[in-house]
Amino acid sequence: MSGPKVVRIVTREEIEAICRGHMRDVEAAIAAVQQVAQRLGRFDGAVQEELSRQKQVLAALFQAENWTEIQKRGPTMVANLHAYIDQIRTGAVAAAAAERAKGRRLADGARTLVAALERAGLSVHPELRDAVRSATTADPEALGSVEARLNEAMRQLAATPATGDGGASTARDMADRLGSGLASQTLASWLAAVPPDPRDTRLDAVMAELEVFADLATIEAFEQRAAEIAGRHDGQRALLTDSLILEASRLAAQHRASAQMLLRLQQARASLAALTDEDSRALEGRIDLALAKGEASDGTVLCEAAAALVTRESKRFAAQARREAVLTGLSALGYEIRGGMATAWAQDGRIVVRKPGTQDYGVELGAPGDAARLQVRLVGSDQPSAARTAGRDRDQEVSWCSEFDALQAKVAAAGGHLVIERAVGVGVQPVKTVTFADHAPIADVVETRRNMRSLR
């Protein structure tokens, strides 16, 4: 069948460009994992080894020209890496919350012991008073010091003689429970047995989330407010805690959303890396500025602009690659392909190519802007050197049939695909009559293809 036909073409150049794009996406996701893991202190040898392996997998597939597998694995790998980032953050939040819960128990224990010592009329060490405010956010080393101070206070209470004073008796009773009265109970077991205040548990959880997502200045400001509230003993403590939880929760949600948007911006920035036009360079600058500031307010607009540019340039590149692949293939079959034909084809939507010395017949190539589908047909001159007949037209169509098969083979040999989607049989439709126009040579097609490769 070599009458008029519609064909779909995919070139090696555009396949490689697509695969390189997937590889850039994966590399950007890997960089994001490294950045988050390092910031949260969770980047170790095992993580680094796994990320290196991920890179090597795609590199090996690219080397083997396994384009299909890259296109399958690339998006999945990016999704898995982003999920791993969420996992890292979730783990960091859980660890921070657990550390805060431990500190909270010590702070509550310190508050109880301070009250007991005061009721017993005993001196209270300044570090014990300070623990009420600072234990929740103290580091492990400082918590060890707080535990030692609590143990000292328990021993102090245990040594207090019983009196008739109600407060002192209460203090003594508690001392018996904390100290020698229950020899098998340690400070840790006593603290663990004390039921936590649900309000404080919620505050610890949301503060842990801020610790992971927010900047240092924001964290310190909330820590100070939380410490001030922890030091209060009046009826306002619960109300102030609820207010702080609400505000911190709202801010944590904003930071979570911002972190996700910054991740999208990093991926958008990576997608622009292969583009060389001025619009892409300008957009890269805007995204770089947003990433440097950690500011994602315009993130959606920037990401949409990046996607639009990538789509536009990818279509332009693919269309150019498709036209050049067909013209190069026809050139190898002996057709006269001159520089500027690809440009004329893109501008006019159609072009006619002929073999040298062939005056009466040629091949018309037509395509829309993106050249995703090509219309290919034999055409005859409106001023033939010899009379055109139905039989002569049919013979030329049969000849073009074998040449089209050869063209398919040329494109396949170059790593592309030329697939017939619709075709009309030989002689079913009259051969189209056109006016042939000559094209002056401008530049060689091979040089144009070399310039295209610089875009990958």
C-alpha cells in the first residue's frame, strides 16, 4: 500500500531526550533526599550507598539503550524518593516528639518535687526549678543532669522526718513512694507511671513537627513561649497551652505545604536544565531565588510556567527531530534534500522533495506544527515533461511503495520508529497534481542535526 498515508514517527533524538529528562528528575529527587537527610542528621553510609545505586541503575539502562525501561522506572523512582523524604521527616518528627515526651516527664517530675520540697520547707536547688522550664527541650546530655537533680531531690525528701504538718506529711508520703518506700521503683519507672497530660502531649507533637519543618528563629520563638507557659502554676496555663497548640499547628501545616512546594520547585528547576532559550534562563533565575529564600508563595505559578516551557521546547525539539529524520532518510535514498527545507516545511506545513533528474514526480510531506503525524504521498507535476497517465502514475506509486519501506528501515536503523497509522491502496486515489518549486541550498541537513544534539 503506497497511496497517501498518515504515519507516526518517533526519533532516537527525542527518545534520548525523554530518557535524559527522567534521569534529571531522579537526580533532582536524590539531591532533595540528601538535603533533607543531612539537615535532619539522618544521612549515613547506608543512605548514600542506596542513592548511588539508584543513579547507577538508570545509567546502566541508558548505556544499554533500554529506553522503555527508563521511561517506566524513572517516574516510579522519583515517587519512591519523594516518599522516602516523607519517611525521613516522619521519623524525625517521631524522634523529636519522643525526646520531648521524655523531657516533659522530667519537667513534670521536677514540678512535683519542687512543690513537695516547698511544702516540706526544704531548699530547692535552682537547677531543679530551671528544669521545670527547660527539661522539655533539653538535649540528651542536659536531660542526664536533670535526672541526677531529680534523684537528689527524691533522696532529700526521703530523709525528711515526718511531722504533724499536713503539707510535710504529704511530702513525706510522696517521698516514701518515690524513694525508700518503694525500693523496686526507679525514677524512670515512676515518671513512666505518671499519666501524661493530653494537652502537653499534643503540644509536644506539634512542637516536634515545627522542629523538623520550621526555621531556627521560628522554633526558638515557640520554645520560649512554651517554656514560659510550662513555668506557670495558675489557671491560665491550660488556656495558654491550647492557644499555643492551635497557633503552632497552623504554622506547622503551612511549613509542611511549603516544604512540598519547594520540592516541586527543585524538580521544576531540574526539568529546565536542558533548555537553552532566554525564557528558560529567566525562569531558572526566578526559581533559584525562591529556593534560596525558601519562599514558595509563587511556587505554583513557577512550576506551571516551567512545565509549559518544557512542553513547548520538547514539542519544538521533537518536531524538528522528526522532520530531520525523514529528510535524512530520504536523502540516503537519493532524494535531493537541501538546507532550509526543514524550515520551509515547518513554516508552510508541507514540502515536496524529488530525486535529481526526476521532473514529473515527487513526494509531498505534510505535518502540523509538532509533526506528531506526517502525511506522505506521491505527487505529480502540473507541467510534466511527458504526458501523465493513470498507468504511469500507478507505476510511480508502486516504486514509491518500495522506497517507503526503505525509508522505514533507515529511520529504524537510526534508532527511531516510522509507523503507518492510515494508508490508501495504490491507485485508489488519483495522484495529486502540484506545482514544483525549487529551493536554493542554505545549509546541510547533517549540520542541522548536529545543532539539534546540542539541545539534549
